[in-house]
Amino acid sequence: MESGMLWFDSDTKSDLRTKVKQAADYYQKKYGQEPNLCFVHPALLVSENEETGPIKIYPNKLIIQNHFWIGIQTTDLIST
């Protein structure tokens, strides 16, 4: 992802999928495109790679807890 949006959500009652969906809805309204990639702190994930509909969720230790780096994947994340 070359650029994205940093989203903060400290709601302790909502699950990860709900939080990512809210961030994605805002992103789509603001930028006119649907995001397909979101990085979160590893502590938020149940499994290493999760998906919320069309959005792939990946862990990244550099992301502060309760923050979501959401945007559009422009290249493959895995290089061969």
C-alpha cells in the first residue's frame, strides 16, 4: 500500500470486523474507493491473516493498538 488512512477506534465492545467495516465505510466515503487492505497490531488478530469481506487484514507490529492503517493494496505483499 503506497498510501492509506490511519483510523483510531478504542471501542472495547465492538469486534475487529465491525471496527474494520466502520473504517472502510469512512474511507470509501472520503476517497471514493473501497479499501481492500488493513494493517492492525498483532494483538487484535485471532489468526495471522483475516478477511472482512473484500478487506484483507494483516498484522504489523508498527501499528499502535486501536489504530488501523487502511487503504488499497497496489502490489503483492509477498515477494518471491
